[in-house]
Amino acid sequence: MHIGVIGATGTIGSRVVTEALHRGHQVSAFSRDATGPGRAERRDRITWASLDVLDAADIARVLPGLDVLISGFQPGNAARDIEDTVRRSIADPTVYATAAQALLKALESHPRTRLIVIGGAGSLELEPGVVRADSDELLHAALDRIGLPRAYGAAVRGHRDALNVLRTSNRLWTYFSPAEEIAPGERTGRFRLGGDQPVLDAEGRSRISAEDAAVALLDEAELPRFVQRRFTAGY
């Protein structure tokens, strides 16, 4: 398969690239600046290009030949500077929905290309009908627990809004909500999938490594199970 990865230098995106190459796929890796350190390095089956995910025409330009486009877009690079990404996300929380709209617009000319958007966990249902992003109390408690400012709640809701944009479309989209706790770690290949509710471990925690999130994403790219649906993964 030929897989495009937006945000290919990010925490999850970089691991998606590694996993895709490990499985023998051709990868087109996209970032804001494809001339950065390490991106000019020649590797088999990968090419780098700059891309503006907020520009539908720019996205449409790179779609020919792609079987799947995986977007790990963030307004910043959390892998290098989490504080800058948090600031940017708070400053304009509408950017996630804007990116979703641009991606869908680009797909109008390439309707057979599948889209997988890596979003947030805040739109998952804690129980049927109860969504953390819809409640200040639940949202603030979660942000306090993981050490993010309460103002970041606007970005959490921005991810939720992007999911709602996708839900209005008949394109071949999939939305991935990672576990509430996600960080670089070990690739185990052992996790469980869920739909609109988080997958909890024996301790009641929603968690997964970025490496295993990449495994889940490539599994979905290779064998679609959640077209026009959201899914999640956890231990």
C-alpha cells in the first residue's frame, strides 16, 4: 500500500511512519517543513514533502497514488515542544475542525482514498451519553490529573468538533481516539479495540503506548473495520 502520513515528525505520526515501513508499505511523509533535520536522509520506500493541512488544494495535490492518508496534525510538534503545542492549541481550538474540513474537501476529487484522523480522547463516552468534553467538571478533573492547564479544555472540545465535522461526511473517513494516557513506550502488539467508549485496563486506566497506537492505526489501514466510524485502543 501507499500510505500518506501528515504530522510525520510527531509523537504518534513518527511511529506510524516506522510501523508502515516495517510492514513494507510505501510512505509519503508530510510535515510543515520537509527540509528539517533528518528528513533529507535517504531511506527506502519513504519520501518527504511539505504540506499545509489547512489548505484543501495543497492536500489534493498529494492525494494521487495514495491508498490511505493518516493525519496526525497538531498545531505544533508535541514531540519536540509540548508547551508550544499546548499554547497553540489553546490560542485557536477551531484549527482541528478547519483541518477536518480541508481534508474532506480535498477528498472530493479523490473519493476512493481513505482518511484516518488521529484525534483526541476527550470525545469518548465515559458511559452512554456522558462525554468528558461536554462537561467542565469532568474535563477539568482530567486536565488537572494529567497536568495540563484547564484552558486546554478548548482544544479538547476542538478535537470533538473535528469528529463532528467528519460525521457529516460520506467520505471514507475513520477517526482514532487514542487512550487517555498515551506516551512513547513499548511496541507489544497486544491491546484491545473499542468504539465510542475508552478501553480500560484492570486498574481502570485508559492507556496505550504511542508504538501500539501506531500498530492499531496500521491494522486499520490494512484491514478497514471502522469506516465512517470512530475507534479507540487500550490495554
